[in-house]
Amino acid sequence: MRKSYISRMAISIVLLFLVIGCSGTKTQEQADPESKAGSEQQKRGFPVTLTDATGTETTIKNKPTRIVSLMPSNTEIAFALGAGDEVVGVTDWDNYPEEVLEIEKVGGLDFNVEKVLALEPDLVLANASGMSNEEGYKQLQSVGVPVVVVPDATSFDGVYDSIALIGKAVGADQKATEIISTMKEKLEKIKEKASTISDEEKKTVWVEVQPQPDLYTTGKGTFMDDMLTLINAKNAAGDYEGWVQFTEEDAISLNPDVIVVTYGFYVENPAEMVYSRPAWKDVPAVKKNRVFEVDADKTNRSGPRLIEGVEELASVIYPEVFNK
């Protein structure tokens, strides 16, 4: 009888210690909150090391939560990637999406370093085309702010690279891949339609990016030229490189079938202004009422909306093909 009682006591004590032991034992994550946070960051792909447009290797330790964008195209890409809520600073030129109008402005190419630092960014997205404020970038880097310089894209492939780079920097690789894939699919559909346009039907297009008295157009090595080629149109200034200034006489001599103006954001009724020029009255585009205004940002800003720019150009130049 006593033996049985002792056995039951021994079993009870063992069970008691097991219960106490189990309740007192914590998992590694419970015992170490930092370990848990580190594990979550690991799942989200951080830390991440990337090489930017300057060849600089930058390590971003954690998913950015306070991003300053120093180029409108970077901002548009960040929002498209779903990182818009993390953007706390943008340039004076940023105007899309609408939410950026309420975000703190930090200046233009010569951005205000103090303003940027006051926003306590954990990522600054710069652009290779706007690196004139070299001293400002050095100041940011000297205090440990990760600066990623996005390439100055001059082609669709370059835009895809920019989207992929920013996607990696903000922890949205998958979304970046989806955006690039969608852009490529839409571009292929546009090319398919453009392939039905014969050489006889091909239109010569004068793209006016600045009005008189200093007429400027766009030549080779620009998105507009690339877009015209994609939709099987001929750039009237395609023999020139980059942004080119023309005299009125030289512009008229190109005899364009279509005129596209891109400065409607600062000039009222730009198409009407072209129609009113006495010297242009015999230009085919003017005679046939083929002068159109297009969105400058969609046709020049190296972000996801470039596809919309191609579609807009195609619809005004070849409405019979693209507006079916």
C-alpha cells in the first residue's frame, strides 16, 4: 500500500516538473524579439545589396519606410510598386499621382539637403540625369543615408531596368516583374497593329516640345523618337540627335503630315497657336487639321505611364488603325 502511494507521488512530481518546464520554456523568437524581427525582414528580402547606375554597391538593411525621391519618374515607379505610402519627400516637379501634391517638396536638381535630412529618410532615390548636386549627395551618404542612383533611361529596356532596381530597393521585386511583364505585353500588341501600316501609309511627324520664338523638337535617342518608330511613323527630325532647335523656315521645310505638341501644361490652346501661324498654312498637317496636343509626362517621363504615351500618340497619328 505504501509502495503504491509513493509511486503515485513520484509520477505527480514528475508531471508537475514537466508542466512547469514547458510553461517556462520560450521559443527563440519569444525569448528574443529582435530575432523575430530579423526573421521577418529576412522573409521580405532584406538586407539587400544592389549596384546602382554609378556602379556603387549599396546595402539596404531593412525595408524602407521613409523614402525621398529626387526625380518624378522615380516617384511614379515607387507608387506603381505599392511603395507610395513610404514616400515622404519629392521634387518640386512631381505631379503624379495626385497624392504627391500633398507630400513635402525638397527642391529640384539642387535639392535642399537640410530638408531631405529633416525627413529622416532610410532611402533616397536619385537619378543619373540629375546628379549636378554632387556635394548634396555626399552629405547624405556621409551621415549613412542609403542613396540609390537610378539609370537615366532612354529606351524601354532602360525603363524596365529602372523599375527592377527600384523594386529591389523597396522590397517589391515581384510587383516590379509584374509591371514590366504588363508593359511588354501592351507594347507587343501595339507593334502588331503598327505592322499593318504600309510604307505608303507611314506618316511624317513633327514633334514640337517648345514653341516659337525658340522652336525645339526631339531627335534620335529620345523616348518620343523611340515611340514614333514603334508605331511605324517617321520622326521629321529623326536625322538629328537629342533635343534640337530649329528655325521656323527649317521646320516648315520638313513638310510633316502630323504635328504633335507637348507643352500644353504651360501654354494655353497650343494646337490653335500652331494653326494661327501664317507661314504654316500650307504645311500638310495644318491644311488637314492634324495638329494634336499630347501629355508631355506620358511621352517623356521614364516610368510605367510611357505605355499610355505610346497609345496616345498612336491614336492621334493613326486613328484608323488604333482606335478601332
